Amino acid sequence: LKEDMKLPKSYIFEIASNWKKIGISNAKQAYEYALQVNQPKNYETHSNDKRQNNRGRQNQFLSKEKTPKWLQNRDNQEDNKDINDDTLEEDRQAFLEKLNQKWKEEDN
């Protein structure tokens, strides 16, 4: 735009020749065409922005934490713990019986 808010002649003639090629003959058609042309452009720019944001995320270094094996196998250990508790109780009872027998022998 110039200082007096007028467009250069070459630009006006370029627009006029473009409208003639497209078949635009009045201002209403030109306005509708401008809306039609700009609408997909806005959609494309939004989709391009999303793609660019995703590219930036993909290129970032992703750190991965290694989970210790004992933590991964924790569920299996709980099942084993129940079994171990049963065998521990049996061993405890057997030990107490032997201990009581030895005490009785020592008392006699």
C-alpha cells in the first residue's frame, strides 16, 4: 500500500487478469472466491503447525527408566511368599517340637 492507501496499478492489473481467467465478473464473486481460497489455506497451516510440533517432539531425546527385575517380579514373589509362609510355619513347628524334646531330656 502506498501512503494514500492506494494499490499499485501493476498489482490491480494482476488481480484483474487473475479474476478474468477464473471467470469472476463482480465483487460478490470475488469476495466468495477469496473466502474459498483462504479457508483451505488456514486449515493447511494449522495441520502443518501440528506436524511441525510433532516433529520437534520426535527429535527430542527420550529417557527411559529401567525397572529393576525384582520390581517386575514382585507379583510372582507375593505368590511365592504365601507358599514360603506355609513352609516357614511348618519348619517353625518342627523346630519347636525338637526344642521341647531336648528340654525335657535335659530336665530328666
